[in-house]
Amino acid sequence: MKRGFYTIMAAQFFSSLADNALLIAAIGLLIEMHAPDWMKPLLKLFFTVSYVMLAPFVGALADSMPKGRVMFITNLVKIAGCLFMFFTVHPLLAYAIVGFGAAAYSPAKYGILTELLPPDKLVAANGWIEGTTVASIILGTVLGGALISPSIAALLLSVEVPGVETGIDTPAEAAILTIALIYALAALVNLYIPDTGARYPHQSRNPWRVMRDFVECNRILWRDKLGQISLSVTTLFWGAGATLQFIVLDWARYALDMPLSRAAVLQGVVALGIAVGAVLAARLVRLRDSLRVLPVGIAMGVVVPCMTLVGSEAAAFPLLVLVGALAGFFVVPMNALLQHRGHVLMSAGHSIAAQNFNENLNILLMLGLYSLLVRLELGVNVVIVTFGAFVALVMILVIRRHRANQRVFDSVALIGQSKH
């Protein structure tokens, strides 16, 4: 890998670390405010709204300047979102501002990979990026839980700056300030990301033209025989993954009687499994063989309902690692394939923006449905079984669609197809 790739990995690690720690801290802030339980998944929903609303524009932004500069600017936006939580802005709205920064960050983060590396390195690069991201999820959720735990929170609140009245007097507020400093570190690393030299045609500032181009990019990806399969899988994965975060928290409280600070560790356990699966996929799966991992998605949907049979932490850990490993193993090759098809068919930034739109629209739909199920007070076991069945069913439909496509086109040959 080129040296600049490792700088990108470091920048992604710190930014994602802060994203995941902030989610736990924001949940803690809602608990301090005595907000109803159904508001907790809405945090992720508000975060994700920006991905959907801004999708037509962030691709053009990512292609309008060197992507390292875009990543720097968007981390500053995330810092602003953290700080808004201290100025009586509701956590849902403040977290939406952080989502604004994340939405603009993502096309630059993934788009730069296609500029920096050849196609035959993309699966491996995605494996390392996903592995790094998952490591940051593990540490971020654990860090978020630790920062709001009584012992660490007391230590943070005891720190005083001479002559400065911070106004910070709760564990969640102390955690959020610490997380803002991590975002600042990520922004600093962004300054060292190399300019790949890739330049794109002048990006239109006419919103209607930008919207029309975005709609066309979506149409191209969904009509492409490989693009539609890989996009379907990654869309399902991110929607399911976001929902699983909250399912695990509720399940830990219901089945294992764990407080939030400890339940966050179980989120990290799922992320550890994803990292294992991502690394295995990077080592074992070539881009040309990426579609062979589709049945692993069905296996994930079948394994998830086994959570309802678990009643101890000792049994929960290996099961959640397995769920995560299955998810990581099937999504990494799909993500690499989708990036390659997008880069072949259009520009890097525009293809990632279209991908983010579809993936995050599904996150909104699945989190909204989950919030509704929680408000209807359905049992967590019913939700878990429904969730697993949905994942397995969708993957079966995707595999059937792929087989239908194969009867018309040779998918292996399509991987090397050019724009023409």
C-alpha cells in the first residue's frame, strides 16, 4: 500500500472513534434529561438524515477539492456539533449537525481510495479500512461507556482550568468535551493526507443541475447488473447494523441486566467480529470472487435469533463475535465491488454519495421502524427474531436476482467493463 493510505487509515480511526463514543455519550445525555426510551434510536436517525438530505451535494463537494481538505473541514463541523450540546441545543439536533459533517466526510474518505490505489488493491484496502473502522467502533463504544461511568466521570469533572468556568457539571457533558478533543486530533491528521492529483470537471453550483446529476448516478448504479447487487447488500448491511446497535443495548438490559456503560462493551464485541470478518475477507476474497460471499448474509440472519436463547455474558460474547464476523465477511467484498463499479461508471465522489444515500435511507427506515416497535412495547425477543428473519429473506431475494442477472450477462466479465 502507498504511504498515504496509512494516513487515511489514521484519520478515519480517530474520526470514527469519536463518532461512536459520542453516540454513547449522547444516549447518556438523554438519560440525564429523563427522555423517553424511544428517543434513543432517534439519535442515530437524526445523525443519518444528513446523509440522505445532503447526498446530492456532498459528492460534488468531495470532487471539488483535494479530499484530504474536505475531510479536515468536515471534522471541524463535527466539533461544532459537539459544542452545540453545551448551549441548550437538544441532543437530537446537535447530533444531526455531527451527521452533517459525517455525510460530507464519507465520499471523500472512500473516494480517495479509488484515486490512490489500483482496482486489484480495493478489496484489501476496504478490508483494512473496515478493520480500522471496526476497531474504532470497539474502542469508541467502550470509550463512550467508560467516559460516562461514575469513576471516570468523577475524575473528568474534578479537572479544573484556573480562571475558566466551563459550566460542565454532568458525566455526559464531560464525556462530550473529551470527544470534541478527539475530533480535533482527527482534523490534525487530515492535514497530512496527500493530494492524489486527481481533478474532476468543474462542479456545478446550480442545485437543480446537481440534483439531476445525482438522480442519474443513482439510476446508473441500480441499472448496472453488478452495481444493483452490491448496492442492495451494502444498503441492507448498514441499515441492519445501525438497528443492531440499539437491539444489543436493549437486549443487554433485558436479558443480561447490564447498565449502559457495560452494555456498550457488547456493541464493541459485535464490532470485533466485524473486524475479524473484514480481515478474513481482505485476505481470502478477490474482487472477481466477491459475489460468492452472498450466502454468508443468509447465515447472519439465521444466527441473530439465537440471541433469544442466551442468558449470560459468557455465552453472549462468542455469539455476538460470530454475528459480527459473518457481517464483516460478506459486506467488505460487496463494498469493494460497488466502489469499483462506481469508479468505472462515474466519478469517485458521486458514486460514493449515491451509495451513501441508499444506505442511509435504509438506516432511516429501519431505525424508524425499530423506534415504532419500541414505542408499541413489543418484547425485545420478538424484535430480534423479526430482525433476523428480515435479513435472511432479503439476502435470499438478492441471490435470486443475481442468478437471474447471470442468465443474461457474464458477471465476471462485467467487472472489467469500462464506461464504454
